[in-house]
Amino acid sequence: MDNQTLQRLADRADIIDVVTAFAVALDTRDWELLRNCLADPVEVDYPDSVGVAVFAADDLVATAKRFFSRLDATLHISANHQITIDGDQATCVSSLLAAHFLAAAGDEPIQRQVGYYTNHLERLDRWRIRRTEQHQAWTEGNAAVFAHAAGAFAVSGAPDR
């Protein structure tokens, strides 16, 4: 195997590690891990849920902390990674399954989102997410669960969306 092929395989592995670490960081509330996944600034484009904004990386982590603290548990799955690399830029498209749990919501405590993510990464000191997009195909469950968590944006001072 030549060096170019080895580098491409190493880059793909590193990119998948960053994209999945982003999801794991949200679910485990590991804010340092989340910060290590992000370029600075970072653009978030989740029009069907939290909106579109450009954040300083530390501000996005603080906003995520407020948002996810309003839920009892979450599960974010990013799978089927399709990666395109162009020099120090990369795009990773992956399937999305996000579940949000709020015990206080009673008989219907879960809201789910299904679709795909498109993450744009840049090789800096390592691969980092420069822009993250969420494309929902459908949602199911109790929409009030997600709305409860999204209430954090109303009081967060997050950039205009």
C-alpha cells in the first residue's frame, strides 16, 4: 500500500472518530470532548430543530451544556459515514438517529429525530468540525420533550438564528 492510500485511510479513521466523538460527547455530557471536536468558530445548521448560527466554539459548548442539562438522557447515533476529502477539508455525511428522554414528560417521555448529518471538517492541529448540519427526514414521539430542551436557547444569549 502506498503512502497516499495510507494517509487517506488514516484521515478517514480520524474523521469518523471526530464525528462519533461529537455524538458521544453530547450523550455523556463530556464538554471537554465536545470542545475538542470543534473548530473555532463553528457553524451550526439545524433548521428543523435549533436553527442556524455561528458560534465561538466555547459558546457552542456552553449552549449545548444548557440544552442537554434540560434532558434526563439522550442517544445520538451517527452511522454509515460517507467521507470526501479534499486536502485539508473534508465532508462526512452520516445517518442520524437522535433520541431525547425527559422523565417528567410522563407517559410519552421520548422524542426522536431521524435523518442525516453533514459535517464539514478542517484539518487544523487535527480534524475538527467547522460546520455541522442536521437534515431531518422525520420526527416521532413527544415534541414537547425537545421543545423543553430547546427552551435553553430562549435564555442562553446564543447568537441570533
